Amino acid sequence: MPDANDHLVERLNAAVAAVEFELAEFGQRPRRLVAKELASYRGRSAVVGWRLELPFDDGTRRLDVIIPDGFPSSPARIALVDGPPFMTWPHLEEDGVLCLVPDYTTFSVDRPGDGVVWLLHEAVALIAASIRGEMEEDFRSEFLTYWRRAERGPASTILSLIEPSSPSRRVSVWSDGKRTIIAENDDQLRDWLRNFGPAMSAPSIKPIPGVLAWLDTVMLPKDYPTSARAVYALAERAGAAPLLDEIARDALPRTFVIIGADTPNGPALAATAVNRPKIVRNRDPLIAGFRASSVPEGIVHMRLLGGAPPDRTSVDRIDPAWIHGRGQDGRFRKLQDATVAVLGCGSIGAPVAETLAKAGVGKLMLVDEQTFKAANVGRHPLGVRDIGAFKAMALAQQIRRTLPHLDVAHRASTVEALLLHQENPLGEADLIVSALGDWPAESLLDEWQAAQNAPVPIVYGWTEPHAAAGHAIVISAPQDRLRHGLNEYGEPDIVAVKWKEDTRRYEPACGAAFDPYGPVELGFVTSMISQAALDVICGDVASGTHRLWLARRRFVEDAGGTWSDNLRLIAPGSLDGATIVERKWGRDAGILAA
């Protein structure tokens, strides 16, 4: 049997021969690169290459075609041998390799020579434009890439909660040596850190002041600050010099200046840090030659913000608009301002709560009186460490750790206790999602909602056995009720699947019954319920809407079920399954859409 590796080697050799033929057709007689020349492209997996000489307006320049060991599946690269210093032209790497296409670009694996010729044409066009000085704007549109290449100082992680926009302003900074957090103010910083690290003590959270310097235009590499004095000049450009003057009086160990500007591809943030000169043998360079109590302010300012090089570091945005949609989700403001109560934090309510949090719902209230059991680990966001904890509390802590900017409260309580309490917190919600699957509690919730002058919208969600079907019902108007589609025992009038035998399974304990299904099957149902909740917040769904997820017919039949007569009547065109049926909630309602 032929070795698979031999086949890949033959494939590579055939592709290399095809490229060599195409280069000749391109009008070139390239020479093969020797091993020493190939070795100069470390990290490129170069196994073969050729050098070409091509004419440009400023003279002849040499280009290398580099073939990696995964070619033709991995694309060839083009390098400029006679290039200017790094960061003079955009799209030119330290080793001369040109960035000609995005990483996600693909080329034909059947005609490898065509792809190489196309790359050569792109390289020639890029070099010619760079010679003419036409590519400078790319430094601005791709600012974050080039700033990252110009980093200096100790490696660190800087996370920004601030809104990346003008004006220049004072910000709050906290660092533990591993990471630095930038926030709009001390309160935002403390709230985030308490969620991120619940065990952090209050004394350990000591914010220091920093400055956001918002520039009118993005810096070019030649403008990146190389001294503390240059950092101050940037702050002057941004109108932030008075803020920096004020902070400099404290002579902090590190003075952070966050640089921001709008680029053609959206706002960008970068960080600089001016380091206080080190005290050596009790000699403080900031006050040298003066008594500590009588150092002129201008002297300290000049020595702190002088010629010493600053640190330059990239910034990772963790502000809510970026976390939830990279600043491109038009629903963000509505979701951020919304308060959603999730009743029931089991295998349905918990993933719905997590999804709503990740979608950007700003405030969640989780309600569940039960503790987490080992039997639920396989189909629940919580894990073994949470066994025995109250589900609502453990889930709230998990969401807060994952998304520390959110406001997540919890109540280890029955829903009945909340509804009958004089100060019922559910009345403060913009939306309630009920994943209780409990008729006594949901019938009381239905009665409570109907008694409100301005009812809080509710999305009810549940699943049928084996998660072969799932339901999401939106009730938001006074004329609609959950009970309109249920009988007096809380049994729904519309059931999608009927079963040959009882689907319920039992544990060796009193009253310990469960329905068998796993997280994969359930995922379709929880996604539908989550989408219904988002649609309510954004005003995109009418009251009395019933959404019904149907699994694949083959899955239903393999599990021992068949479609019910009612489903065949209301949705005859959806019986292959793997779809959502939308209808009006109620006994006599038909289908709205499939």
C-alpha cells in the first residue's frame, strides 16, 4: 500500500513544477533559492523558492517566490528582497514577506501556478504604489496591527472597559502585575473586579488615575512615541495635557496614557505607560539636587516626562459594545438596557440565561430554589464543582466571572414566594423567561401577569420528551394568556409528538423521574426560546406567538415517536422536521408560518 506521505510529496513536486512552468510563461527565468536563502524565511516552512528581478520606477528590485511544505494547500508567499526598513511601507513584514491577501483567502489547489502568478501581479502593484507613496493610509486603517508590531517594554495584558470615543478624559486604572484594567471611573472598575474575582478583598482594589488622549487622526508609525516627552506631546495634541500634568504631580510608578482615534475600520485604542525612574541606593532621580519638600514642580514634570522611552502595549477591548457584537450589533443598546428575569435554572433555563447574557442583556435576575444535582452535569452549563450549590447562585457567579460587566442577581426562592411578596422584584423586569415546566407556579404567574395594568412580557419555554420538540410562547398583551392553550391541569392542547410507550424514566428514589435527552438535542430548543426573548426585547414579535421546534423526523421515529394528529393538521408541510413552526397560541389557532 502506498505511503500517504509519499503521495503528498509527489503532489508538492508536481505543484512546484507547475509553478516553475508558469513563471517562465510570466516572462521570467528565475533561479532557485539556495538553502541559506530559504533559511532566511524562518517560520515560513519554506522548502523551495525562486528569485526574480523586476523593473520599477526607482530601479530593479528582487522578489522571492516562497513555496511552503504544505503547498498547494498552503499558499505561496512573495517577499521583497530590496525593501525599505520595517514599518516604512505597510504590508511589508520584518523578513520582507508581503501581506498581499487576508488570511482567509483561498487559492485553487488544482492550478497552483495560476495562484502564484496572481500573487506576483499583486506584489508588483503594491510595491509600485508604495514607491509612489500611495499606501500610507493603510497604516491608519490597520493601526492595531502595526502598533502591535511596535510594542516595547514588559509583556502585559491591558483590558479596556471604556467607550472608545472622544473626548479626551481622565480614566481609572488597576493592575495586579499580570493584567491591567482601564475603566471609565472607579465605580465601574470596582464593580467589574468584584464580578471577575469574587474573592478579591476591597483593600486590594486600589484604582489609580490615567488619561485617555483622543486624537483627531490616527498616528502613523513615524509618530509612535519613543520618549515620555513624545507621549506628553500626543496628550497636548489631544487636549489632554492638563490631565496628564495633574497626574504627573503624583509621580506614580507607571502613568498610563491610552491613545484613541477613529480609523476607517472603526475606533482603535493603544496604551503607553511612562515609568517613574527607579530609586537606586536611596537616590531618587526625580528629586536629585533638591530637598524632598522643596522640589520645584516643573523639575519633577521635566524628569518624569523627559527622554526616557515609554512602554507601548496593545489594548484588548472588553467594553460591552465590543464583547456583544464587536460594535456592529444594532440591538446592543436595547439589550444592554434590558432587565430579564429567568425563572428556573435547570437544563433549559440555565443555557437560555447564558445565551441572553452573551447576547448582551445588561441585567439578569436568576430564580431557582433548587440545588444542583450530579445527574444534571451532562446537560447543564454548571459542572461537578457546583454539585450541592444553589443553581441560581452558582449560575449567577459563573456568568459574572465570564462577563464581569453584567449585572447578575439571583434568588434561591420559589416563584410563588416572589409573586406573593409585597415587594415582588419580578415587576421590575422588562421581560420574564419562564423555564419552570411547573403548572402550579406558571398558573400563578399567568394570573399575576393578567392582573397587571401594564403586564410584564413573559416567554414560556419547555421541551417535549427526548427534546423531539420544543415550545416558546410569547405573552405580552392583556388579551393573551398562557392558559388559552392549556387545559385545567396545565397540559398543552398542541403536543408535537406522540409516543408508543411512556418516555419517563425513574431513578431509584421516591419521585425521582426524568425525561431522557442530551445537550445537543436540547440546544435547538434553548436557542429558539432565547431568540424569542431577544425578539420581545427588540419589539420584533407579537403577543400570543407560539414557536414550535420540530426535530428531524428520523430522530423522532428512532426515539419511538410519531407526529401527533394535531401537528399533522396545523403544519402538514413541516413533517420532515428540522424546522420551526410559528402559529397563534391558543386552542383553535392555525399556523402562521413554517
